[in-house]
Amino acid sequence: MKKIYILLLIYVSFSTVIIGEPGETSDTKYILRPIYGRANYSKLRRTFGEFDQWDEQESYFAGLQVERFLSKDFKGLPLDFTFLTSLLYHSQDIIKSDGQYTQPIELNGKDTYQINFAVKLYYKKFPWSNSIRTRLGVGEGLSYVGEYLDIETQNFNSESKEARSKLLNYMDISLSFNIGDIFGKEEFNNSYAGIGISHRSGIQGVINDVRGGSNFATLFLEFEI
């Protein structure tokens, strides 16, 4: 647990530094993001490249993410920082009648919830940004689930079933495009749509000796208010 406390200290310290740089470029203060995710067996870097690797339980989550802008155009750069929190509902029913899985080990099949907290960085400067505003986001923080996720039990943790944790490191990766720019509708100027990855892991054993985790490919909408 000492390692977790160290991570929390670093995380809170970083958040405090960023909060000291208020944003002044617009009146919007929050991002509301309805989000849907589907579990994938692939490693983080291959989540969107291996579409035949969806888990056999067809596990998915749906929920809402809320982000508070901490800084906009940080120090004159095309960078925004937010603090995010999200509540996700996981469906992980065991639906295969024969009970056979790629790595058949004990699964709980229980629906559960997931709570995430993170600081997120958005990069906004791309060659086409004058035509279609685009932002690439990377968030880093912590995640907690009410029940162990079966995708984590089946996938990366199969070699050591004891190395499981409900509290893990969390990464939120997203790529979104402005809907108003795409359709030429000013009323949607504060709306985005995109794809992303929701990632939980033990950072190669740093958290409770967990050396695996889970990846969910996500679809979402974003509304700045």
C-alpha cells in the first residue's frame, strides 16, 4: 500500500500545480461526456488495431464522465488541462452456454461499477484544426471497481490469479472532433464526438503486484458547458 500512497501524493501534487493556471479563453468550465466502452483482449497499443480480439463475454460499460477545466491554452500553448471524474456501469454477464473461454478460469459474471479520477491533458494544434477543431487527450489517475473485472482475470492476470486489485492505475486516451465544424452548425460549436481507450493496470506490479489490466475501446460525445 505504500506505493499507492506515493502515487496519490504525486498525483495530488501535480493537480495542485495545474490548478494554479486558470483558463481565460472561454466561458465554458466543464466537459460532460456520455461514454460507452467495449472490452478488448489486446494490449494498450493495439486496442483499435485488432478488432477480432473482443472478449467472449461481450463485456461493456456505459456511463458519464465530468471534467472541470483547470487551465486553457496553458502558458500560451495549445494545451488544456482538466480534472476528470467518471462513474461507469459494467455489464459482464457470462453468456456462452458451453462455458468455454480462451483461458477458462473462474469468472464472477457480476455487473459492477467503476469510479475514475484523473488529470487530463488535451493537445489541440493539428494541421487541419482551422477547419475541424481536434483534440487529443491523455489522462492519468486512479480507478476503483466494486467487483473484479472478468476481462482482467481472463486476460493479463491469468498467470497469477492472486495478483488482483480493485484499485488500479487509470489512463483515459481520447481523440475527438468538433461536431459544429464537421456539419457547419454553430449551435454545435461546443460539442465533440470521438473514440478512445479506457485503461486500467497495475503498472507492471507497482500497485498490489498486479502486472496486467484491461482495455476498453470507447465511443463518446463531449459537451462543453
